[in-house]
Amino acid sequence: MKCSVCGNEMTASATCQVCTAKLRDESGAARQHVLVLGAGLAGLSAASRLVSAGCRVTVIESDDHVGGLAASHTLKTRWGEFDYDNGPHRFHTTDPNVKSEAMRLVGDEIVWAQRQSRIYLYGRFFHYPLQGGNVLRSLPPLVLCKAFLDYLAVKVRNIFARRPDNNFENWVVNRFGRKLYDVFFGTYTEKTWGIPCNRISADWAAQRISLLSLWDTVVKTLFKRRDGNVPRTYVSKFFYPRRGGIGRLCVRYAEEIRAAGSHVLLSTPALRVHHTDGKVTGVTVGGPGGERFMSADRVISTIPCTLLARLLTPTAPAEVIHAVDSLKHRSMIFVYMVLNRPTVTPDHWIYLPEQTLTTHRLSEFKNFSPDAAPVDKTLLCAEITCDYEDAEWRLSDAELQAIVVKDMGRLGLIKESDILQTFSRRERYAYPIYDLEYRTHRDRLLAHITSIDGLLSTGRQGLFKYNNMDHSIGMGLAAADNLLGTGKDHAGVAAGQEYYG
Ligand SMILES: Cc1cc2nc3c(=O)[nH]c(=O)nc-3n(C[C@H](O)[C@H](O)[C@H](O)COP(=O)(O)OP(=O)(O)OC[C@H]3O[C@@H](n4cnc5c(N)ncnc54)[C@H](O)[C@@H]3O)c2cc1C
């Protein structure tokens, strides 16, 4: 008999001699083997819950580290150590279960940060969330007047001939008027998504608009909500691991899972997901030991659902593959710069909506935790959105540095002579693109995946959802509960029109 975890030829023993997987519990009953694809927050939270319920779990991760989008790394240099994330990652949740999960994992190693972020417009920095007085004082008066008149105009027009909220542009203009749309929403959104705003779903506006909304922010700043709920943007205090970045959450999850005798296999990509007679049977994985088949009673997948559909064996029907081809992701380049400066900004991050700047956001990890960098040095991260394998994706570190230095020069933040080292990382599946047809394609794809018994796709990538870390943890936990029979709906997490910014 072969071990279903590592493929080793086993003797009569109930425990594999190579990977020590236990095939039977104390009573001698065979334990369910669950394969979890992806060691990001969704996969690891699901695995952790299943392990504590007594399941035999193996997590398969293609990267050589855990964490996915919420991974962190430490750069060791002769100047000291620098912790860094994939862009700024601020953890916040309103779900008490998710909060206690995070506290259990890293509660004894956190620092509390007082959020500070700004937005750069018209050659000036504005506090973000915006402060009414600061906005009124700093915005050019002509822009303010035009914005106000356009706002009134659209309110009047809405009474007689309201445009339908059928795309991002209409959604925003209906609420804020044309001038605010042009200045704050249209340019940044096209820069981030790489497609015209009238091709973007209004869903994205509903969930993310406060990110750039001057008007909305001023209104919310002046008029506190009666229900007492503070929108995520206004949460000023958040916790962050003192060392190791936000990725400590996943590192701690993996430690717990391994300590309980289950497995987190790195550098092990899922290559094929097998199903027979409508039921999942296992996964062929690659990795250092070569290709091997791992059987499974259940598979929880948190890898991109578009990728999962392509791995299905036998292959998915043509209309599902069409849906997969139609769903797109926006990719991201993170350009990191080690600087010979104790600090550059007081901010956790700065939004850069102007089209003339290639960088769209800048972050400084030392402001998340003072121990993230040596006292006299700092590390900045500039984010550049692009399409997978386009001209920007292929730029060298030297070319990226030149672009970012030019941008930062315009902001008056750094000089080339400050830079000690530049390097970059790339993330292919950074943002799911909510274009006008995405819902139809996503639903078709997920319906096919759901039709395969024992296969469950969840998490940000698994559900093609633009959600946050806490949502991914919530989805992973709910998926595990669902599988354990408590009937929770993992697809219901972050399903509403709540604000995610
Ligand atoms: C730039 C940026 C900034 C963000 N900032 C914040 C923030 O401030 N606050 C916040 O709450 N959220 C933030 N988020 C969102 C947050 O990072 C994600 O919602 C969350 O980390 C997603 O976790 P996940 O497990 O669902 O997906 P992922 O982290 O993407 O995990 C999927 C995993 O599957 C693995 N995988 C892929 N293919 C295979 C394969 N074939 N075989 C095996 N494994 C595979 C991947 O390597 C990855 O580890 C940000 C996201 C980005 C991109």
C-alpha cells in the first residue's frame, strides 16, 4: 500500500515511516484525508480548524514559503535585517472569531500602530482619511467650486433622468458628480485596473469607493454613523507583528498544523486535480520529489479558481473553459528600496492617484513596526500595477528603480543617492478584475467546481473576490466547518455590499 501523503511504499504499519502520516486514529478507524491547496490565510485557517477537529490534513503550496498575498520576507544585509510585505497590509476585523484567531496566533508578539496615511494630489499631501478643513484649505478653489456645482447638477439630473448604476463610471458620477469622478476616481481606477471605467462593474465601486472618495469621506467625517459602526477606513488603531511582518500569521498557522502532526508541503504545486464519477479522488503534485499522486477524501482549494478549473482531470466542459478565459486578474510589481535614511515618511502608506506617476501607492514598513528595519535605515515599497507578462512586468530592477526614483523625486521624498539596494517581487494574481461580465463567468465556473463532490473552492482566489485578510481567514474557517458538517456557508463571507477599503 502507498502512503497517500508522500507516496512512500508502506509496510503493514499504520504510520508512514517517511512522512509519519497516521492513517488510522486511536480507535483504528481510518481518518479522513483532506488536501488543502494553497498555504495563504484561507488555506491555513481551514487546515488549522480541520486539524483541531482530528482530520488528517496535507497543505500543498507551490511557493517556497507560506502566506500567499499576505506573506512576508526578511532581507538580511550588512546594515541589518528588514522585514517587508507585499505592499502595506493592515489587519482589521469586525468578526470576533477571526479576531481571537489572530490573537491566538500572534497576540504575544504585536505592536499597536496608530494609522497614518495620506493622498498626494495637486502637488500636495492630504491626510487620509480626509479632514474637512485640510481639504477645503488645500484644494484649488476652482476645483472645489466645479466639484460642488457638478454635485448639485447630478443631484438634480438624478430626479428626472438618472443614469443606471450599470458600471463604475455611472455609479460614481451618480453619487459624486462629474468633476470629482474625473479628479479622484476615474484616473486612479483606470491606472489601477488598466481598463476604461465604463467597463468596470459597479460592484467594485460599492465595495471600494471610499478608498478615494473625498466627498464621501468628508461627509462621513463630519457626520458620524448612528449605528456606531466605524467604517474600516476610519479605524485608526491596528496591530502588527513586531518582527517578521504580517506573514507571521501564516507562519504561526503552519507551525501549529505541523505540531499537530499534519503537513504543510512547500515548493509543491498542484498539477492536476482528479475526479471520477462526479467525486474528487486526489491531486497530482510536482515538487522536489518529482510528480506524484496524492489521494484525498476531500480537497479544499484556495488557489485561483481559474487555475483550478484548468487543473481538473478530466477537463472541464468548453463553456467553463470559456468562463475561465474571460476572467482576468490584474498583476502587481512591488519595488523595494533600502534607503540610507532613518525614515522617509511618517505614513504607513501614501496613495498616488495622479496618472503622471507610474507608482500608485508607497509604503514604509518601519512605520508598521519600529523593529522592521535598523534604526538608521528604512525600506520603502512602491506598487506598480500591470498585466501579467506585459512590458512593465518584464522591466529589470534597474529600470523599475529609475521609474520609482523619478516619481519620488516629483513628490520630493527621496534622491537616488539615498538608495542602498533595490529589488522587486511580482504577484500575478494580485486583484481579480471586476469587469462588466465577471459575475456571469465566475458563477458559471464556481457552479462547475461545486458540482464535483468533495471539492470546495474558497478564499480570495478560490472565489474570485476582492477581499481582505480577515475575510480570507473567515472563509477558510467556514469552509472547514462546512466540511465538518456544521453547515456554514463559506461563500457567504464578504458577500454583501459592505465597504472593504
Ligand atoms: C497589494 C495588496 C495589499 C493588500 N492589503 C491588505 C490590507 O491592508 N489588509 C487586508 O486585510 N488585506 C489586504 N490585502 C488582501 C489580502 O492579502 C488577501 O485577501 C489575503 O491574503 C488572501 O488570502 P488567500 O489565502 O485567500 O489567498 P492567497 O494569499 O492568494 O493564497 C493562495 C495560495 O495558493 C498558492 N497557489 C497558487 N497556485 C498553486 C498551485 N498550483 N499549487 C499549490 N499552491 C498554489 C499561492 O502561492 C498562495 O500561497 C492586500 C492584497 C494586496 C494584493
